[in-house]
Amino acid sequence: MPISDKRSFKPVRIAILTVSDTRTEADDKSGDTLVQRLSDSGHELAGRAIVKDVIDVIADQLQVWIDDPAIDCVISTGGTGVTGRDVTPEAFAKVVEKEIPGFGELFRWISFQKIGTSTMQSRAVAGVANGTYLFALPGSTGACRDAWDEILQHQLDYRFMPCNFVEMMPRLLET
């Protein structure tokens, strides 16, 4: 897809949330992958946290960032599977005002080409709340790479044509 040379890059302020009962800052490879990719793309790391797989804890951290006008986007990693402790989509549902179903659909299509039918175990979701984009990715570094490289790096680049999420930011709070 083309990058327009008629538009200037606009950095997006992105917070990274890792959802895990076991990961720490020292071994959060998926979070590190996302931070490296957003930084390499020219975006700003606006926050980073690791929280336990608890619906209210996840939703509370999301809400803090949703309420912060200095954060445009939150990308989470982890907790999107189907086990009992995987509750990230349920936490997102507590705060999302408008779903972006195409994100999860596209992520699973991309993932299918790499891991086959195992992609059905992913409940990757996305939405918008109070003008903030929210994306929930699986916890594997491969899934984070795929989501960033194949979807987010394009949709979070104002120069990406024919359209992208960044150009819609000023209109997200319209009523």
C-alpha cells in the first residue's frame, strides 16, 4: 500500500499494556517488541505497564489511559486466548464505546497464513473509547510482530493511503 509523499508523518502517542500473571519488565519480550517497533516507526511511547489477568485491573488501567489526553492509542499484549485466565477481551468490552471488528478479523486472516487454524484461539479485538484507539493482541512476540508489521504500522501512519486511523483522530469525539 502506498505512502503518500504529499503528507507529513504525524507521531502517535502510544501506551503499551502487557497482561500477564507471570511477566515482568525484565522478560516482557512482547511488550519490548511493540515498544521497539513503535519507536522505530517514529511514534512516541506514552506509557507502559504490566498488569495481572484480572478484568477490573485491566479495565482500570485502560480507563486511566483513555482519560489521559496525552495518549492517542493503547496496544495491549496477552490475555486474548480461550483459557480461564484470558480475560483481556472482556476487560476491553467494559471500556470500548465503538468496536472495530475488522481488526480482529484481519489479524486472524494474517495469522492463519502463518499458524493455520490455531489462529481461532486468538480473540484479538479493537475499539475506540473517548477518542483513544484500543488494540488487544495475543501475548506471543510473533503475534505482536504480525499485528504491528501487517496492520498497525500502516493504520497508525498518517501518510498511508487511501486511508488510515490517524486521519480520523480529530473526528473520533464527534456526536
